[in-house]
Amino acid sequence: MTLKWSSQYAPVDGDFSNVSILLLGEGANGSTTITDSSGSPKTVTAVGNAQISTAVNTPFGTGDGVLTFDGNGDYIESPESSAFAYGTGDFTIEMWLYPASGMSIFSTFYNNLLSAGNNTGFYLWTQPAGAGFYSIDLLPSDAAYIVNSDGDDIQANTWSHFALTRSGTTIRGFVNGTQIWTATSSLNITANKIRLANPLGNTSGQDWNGYISNLRITKGVARYTENFDVPTAPFPIYSPTTRAQV
């Protein structure tokens, strides 16, 4: 048998070498082994009841597993790394969100701070914006500004794609490919850890309840600077130079 390269065998990501972490969330139901599929895998720790779940399908309609959080002190964390130090440069943070209904106050689903009160990163959270709907908001830790979306951006019990990008000094938030807010940010984001579904300091009642799939962080690249078509398949785990052979 002769092996050859196929341009159609596996999807590739031209910016894969810039991917800091890639958590597809796939695996066996109940597993707490969370795999980073980036080119330089990071340690990922599940705390409390955070685990992989097949209770809901992925955003792509398959039963391969997603990350689940019950809103009661559980979270997923990757430790401090220069891969999460974006400085004042470009970056993209994106993931699929499936919030459970009933969250009554703002609930942090992402932060990249070293400690509570640290001023070199930011929080992302959801808060109720109507029955079964939530807005997404951004708070830089230096409290220079708070960006609030002004509509019902994501619906409970269904998947929505969220992306945050910075290009130059312009930071943008997108839900399902549509820009929901923009702001100016020159915040210097130094080497930080990242945490999903829980604010640092374990602030009571502010944990995120629901599912997350396909978290991808890209350092040095603003993948989206205008409205875009959302992904229809899991993020690629290959660069053009590491395509699988057939």
C-alpha cells in the first residue's frame, strides 16, 4: 500500500501553531480527563463536579461529549502559562455555550486572572436578560470599563457560539457570528491561568451552570473582525503541515 497526502482527508487550521489551548470536551460520560488538543498540550484540571457529559449533543449534533458544570463550585482550570500572556497584542477566545435556565445573577464562564483582585486580565459572564435568555458581558479586572450587550444574546438550553477578539486596540464580542459590542482596550494581559465556570476567589453564587464545548484560544491572531459564519464542525486539530496521512 502506498501512502500519500490527501488535501481532503482532515480539516486544517492555518493558525493552529498560534492556538494556546483547544478543549473539544469530547470523551466518555462522567470522565474528568480533559484533553488539550492544541499543538502544545497544557495541563487541565477538573474541580468539583466538572466533567465530560453526553447528556446533551455537541453543537454539531453528535454525542461525543461536552464539558458540564452544575453551578455549585465546580470549574476547569489550566495553570499559569506564557501561552495565555497576550500582552497588548491580538487574540481570539471562542467557545460554544449552553446555559442552563434559572441563573438569577451574573455567572462567570471564563476568566484569566492569577488571583482575585489581579488587574492583568478580565472576566466574561452571562446574566439574565429575560425569561430563558442571557446577555454576555465583559469586565476588565482594572474596572476601566464594563461592556454590556443590550439584547437577549443567548438562549437557555441551546448552543450559542461566542467569540471575543482583540485586533490592535479594538476588542469585539460576537454571538453566533454577529458582533454584539465593541470597545477600546490596551490592557496588558501578562502570564495568567485560565478558569472556566467559576470566578477566582470562589465568590458564592456566581458559578456558571451549563455546558461548554470547543474552547479555543488563539494568541496573536484576531480571527474575527466582522460578522462571520459560525463553525459547523469541531475545531481542527491539525495545521497544514501536520495533516494526517491516508
